[in-house]
Amino acid sequence: MKNDLISRKAIKEYINQSDLTNREKMTLHIAISNIPSTAAAPEVHGRWGEIYDPYGELEEWIHGECGRCSKEKSPYCPNCGARMDGGEEE
């Protein structure tokens, strides 16, 4: 089973829209509220910059925030784990 972070609020809203009885809904709400939470770091986004050799050929990529260089333009920075989509969190 995958260990995903999920929103308690979203689960409770989903339960409220279900065909369960009010008693079943309340039981689930209490159970969900009693599950221990975890601290999650916000997702970090970044952008790869290009590094060229003296002949103008692309040599490698650099993450502007942490300074890590890479020969491959991967979707995540291998150093800091930033999501390299160049955008902000949606």
C-alpha cells in the first residue's frame, strides 16, 4: 500500500456526500480525527538552467536554487528533491 499524504478535510467532505447513515458518518469522522498526523514539508519547485562549454555545446544542467549540476535534465533535482517543472504549486 502506498503511503500518501491525504487531507482529512477532503475525506470528511467525501464522507458527508456519501449514502452512509448519520451514525456511520459520525463514527468515521471520529476515527479520522483520532489518526495521528505527520509533518510534511511543502513541495519545492525549481527550474534547470543550461550550462554550455566554450564551443557553445550544451554540457550540463544546473539547479539555480541549490547549485547542483547534472548531465541529465531529470524531473526532480537529485540533490534537494525539488520538482523541476519551473512552476509554482497548483
